[in-house]
Amino acid sequence: MKKESRIKLEHAELFYKFALATSTTIQHSDVNLQYYDTFSFLKHVVNKQDLELTKSEEKIGARILEFVGTYIMTLQLNKVLEDEWGKNRLQSKDKEIQNISQVVRLIRNAFAHDPLKPVWDISKSTMNKEFEIPNILTLKTHNLHGKRLDRKDYGGPLALLRLIQYIKKK
């Protein structure tokens, strides 16, 4: 793997892990986020009341951060896979390359048109198929088209973490 591709994946993984850690911490514990009394950038200044969220809003924001982390990671993964394995990777003779590429592309596509409410967009060529990446995840596309993406569809957030770590080693 090219050095630039490896760095891109490391940064995507770092952000994804940060999003997962932040989301989990805020959603499942009584964390008190600290807000600046004032914050300024160039000619703009805001105060704590302009930025401070309620506990409920913080939990929603944490969940959104996880969505953003998933989208950024799959978007970056897709680009790196294209750079490393080529534009025809979806038709590769190597079944593992094909499956990894399809899973990443399908998850990315679910987020592409509505990142805060991702919906599966399964094409006829990938409908009613199973894309397995052994010991990491299996994506079964049966009856997914048009449905809201559920993390359980692809094995959850830790399956994606294991996937990017696996790809970095290839």
C-alpha cells in the first residue's frame, strides 16, 4: 500500500475511533461537557449560551458524530481502495477484494444522499447477495433496498473498525 493511502486510512481510523469513543461516552455516562465562556475566531465572538447544549442535545450530537465518523471512514476507504485496487475492483477475480469493495461502497452509498438518515440503495447487481469478509463481517443485501441503515446490518461499528484495520495490513 502506498504511504499516502496508509496515512489516509490511519486518519480515517483515528477519527472513527474518536467518534465512537465520544459517542459512547456521552450517550452512556453522565459526562459534563465543558463549554468556553467565550469563543472567538477572526471577527466573530460567541459566548457559552450560544454554544451550550442540553444533555439531550449532547446525546443527539454524539450519535450524529458517530454517523459522520462512519461516513467519513467509508468515503475515505472507498477512495483508497480505488487508488490501490483500481476502478474495476468490484469485478476483481479476487473474491475478498470484490467483497470488501462492495461492502464499503454500499455503506458509503447509504450515507451519500442523506448522511443523517442513511438509507440502503442496493442496485440490482448487488441485490439478494451476501458479501463476506471472513472473521470481520457479512453484509446480506436481502430486503435492504430502501430501508434505513441499521448498524446491525453489517455487524456494527466494531466490525467497521476491524475492517479498516484489516485493510491497512493488506
